[in-house]
Amino acid sequence: MTTFKVPRVRYRKSAELAAELGRYQHIALIVRKAADLAHAPFADILQKRLKAQGVTVKPGAVFLTEAPDEHGTTLAVGFADDAMDTFAYLELARKLSRFRPGVTRIALLAPGLKGSAQKEALRALVRCLYAQAPLPSRQTVRTVNLPAAADVYGPGEDDHALRAAAYGNHLARALSVLPENELGPADYVKHVKKLAAENGWRFRFLDERRLAALGAGAFLAVTRTRAAGAGIVHLRYTPRKALRPPVALVGKGICYDTGGVNLKPARHMYGMHEDMMGSAVALGTLHALAQSHAPFRIDCYLAIAENAIGPLSYRPNEVVRAVDGTTIEVVHTDAEGRMVLADTLALATRERPGLIIDYATLTGACVYALGTRMTGVFTNRPELTLRLIEAGRASGERVWPFPLAEDYEADLKSDIADIKQCTLEGEADHILAALFLKRFIAHDPTWIHLDLSAGRHKGGLGAIPTDTTGFGVDFTLALLADPAFAW
């Protein structure tokens, strides 16, 4: 694991900037138009160089130059407009947050912007700064260019909330990038148990023996070959006073996915140590909510296992029985995520949460449908569709809804069991996977399923500079903070 090491941030009045200029080695600015640079430090130099270099000023454009001072201070200017949303601001701010070696102190400002536009721009710059916290690495020689302090010139922000969200995302990414020989199921459970003790959460672990006693045959089918340390972790955060119904967060935690008997080819197996990202996102979301003192109980379930291959591997045409009694015909062993989630969701709903959200790197079909810039979202409450899209816009973690139409269920009809695990054709598999999971949602809570197609995006996404994005933490925080969202 790694510590969440980020710069110290102070919010200051714009009038103080002139006296502090000599202390900065990097100044990042977001402006609407070139004329706004009249309010910026080194205004004359910036305007002259923009004109001399023939820079086209347009939304999303970035201009980099150096100030004529003893530090050779980097001046990073980004251009915005009225139509830019949170995601666009974050993409712009990320381009402005690349620091050269030796930078110890930076300034962030949005000269010429007022009101909500200024707040949006500055928040984006701070979020991108926090996202620079280094992830675990085993490189022998490694350089981390991260300033020690940042001064933000503009209206103050709830920095505690920003840091809690950033730490939650960082935790999700830090766990996801660890190689499987360092974060196998037993290691993962050990890490989570330590985190629970540090934060005062209740920790319970359902190992194979307990799961067998409960009849969790879907989960145990996946773990038959290599089950060392596999099981379901149940964490609980309890507020001093609960003002809203309980929330359950559920995550797929496959520490490595070979595909099982239906073995993946090399191109698709590489990177499968990140198939536990859904559980890491659930854990990071729990951490962020707990640090923000959420006024509702949170139960977090991590389905931790490995999909290995060996003499005892589960096989196509087997029929297994889930914890709720549902019989499942196995069709493809690389659809293991929905197997472990089936039992985990069924157990989670026994606690009668008002809302249940699950996170999983579940299907390639969702990646084919959306690419890796957005994540697919499903819900059993169609009236929430626009609110889910809006939470994606507000957070900069964009989602797009897919249907749960009943006629699709015909494709999961089995001649020998209650339901098929999937189909061999793979058509609309993201929809079929969601319909399969919906089968295990008892007592009709509000249910939201995130198929994390944006869990990995080359070059980073939004505020995140790494390929591994930790997508889902900020989306969930935005959704739960929406006063119009009830569960």
C-alpha cells in the first residue's frame, strides 16, 4: 500500500498574490479569454507571447511558457468557456498540473472568472493536484514531481470534503495497481482488516467454510481451484445519528482472472490483476463517506476471490445453487464476476438496505458499447435515469444508462436450471449481466449497478493522471450528496 501524500493547500485572497510571486515555481491559471490575462501575474509577458506565437485561443487549449524570474517559473494557462462542464474543466486542469522537477510551491488561480465559474475552475485545479499523489511502484529509480504546498487564490472551498474524495479515489487506484503476487485474496483481506481497525469500522469475514454453511454455491464454484484467502468481507460504518436509510456498497474483488477453463488469450489476460477494481472502488467510497461523516449506515461487501485454472475448476454445463436457492447453469467460466456478485448481493440485501450500489469491471460488452471514457449504469428505478446522468456530469465521472427490459431475460432461460449465467454469443452481455444480478436483489431496494468500462483509460481521465482511474468514487459521492436523490 501507499500513503496519501499531497501538497498542503491554502486559500488566499487575490490581493495577496503580488507579494508572494517570488515564491512560486509553477503558476496554473484558467481564463475565459485572452483579455482575462490582464488580471494575471506577468500579464504583459503572457499577452505578448500569445500574440507573437499566434496561439489560437479556444476552449480546452493550453499555453505554456516561462516567467523571466530567477526560478524560471512555469506559467500554465488554460482556456475555458461558458459551455464547459465539470469533466471538461478537469481535463483542462489535468493538462496544467504537470510539474517539472524541483517545484516545491505552486499557485492556482482563475483571473477574470467570477462566481460559480471561478469556483468550478479552482475546484478542478485542486482536484487534479490531489490526484497527483503517487501510487505504489516497484521501480528501482523513481522520480515523483509533487509540490509541497499550493496557494489557491479565490473563494474558499470545503477542503476536507475534497481531500476525503481524493483519498477515496487514491485508495481505489493504489489497491488496483498492486500486482497479484502482492495482493492475492489473503493479502487483500489482511489490508482491509487493518484499514477497518484504523477507522473504527466493524469487520466480518465470511470464509469458504462459512460460505459453504450458508449455501453460497455460486461464489464457491469460482474459488474451487485456488481459494486461499477467498471470501466475502463485510464492513460496517455506523454514524452517531442515522438520518437516512442504510446504504450497501458491493464490489467485485477478483484479484486475478485467468478466465478459468475458458482460458483468456494473453492479450486479454494481461492486466487482470485489476479485475478487483470494483471492490477497491466500493472500499474507497466507504472511506470517503466515513471521513465526511455520512449520516447513514454503510455496509460494504467485498467479494474477494481469484478465477484460476486447475483440476478442480468449475466448468461449463455445471449447475450450482446460489445462497438464495437460485440454481444457475454455468455457460462460460470467464463470467465469474457475476457468480461471486450473485451470492454477495443476495447476502447484502438480507440486511434490508434502502439503497444498494455495486461496482464491477464486469463485461467487455460495456467497453465495446461506450469505450473507456464513460461507465455503463443500470438501475431498477427507471425514474432515476436523468439523476444518474446528472451525478456523472456533476462529478466529472460520466455514466450512460442501459435498459433492463424484461424481454432480454429470454436469453438467460435455462432448460436445466432457474437461470443461465450468460450466453455464448455475447450479444448485449452488459445488459444480460445486469439482468442476471438483478435476480439476486431481494426486498426491492433501490439498486444501481456500475459496469466499470471507464475503470482504465490510457493517459488518464478527468482529474486522474494515471491509466487506472478508480472511477466510481466521485460519482457516488455526487449522487448521494444530491438533496433531490432519495432512497
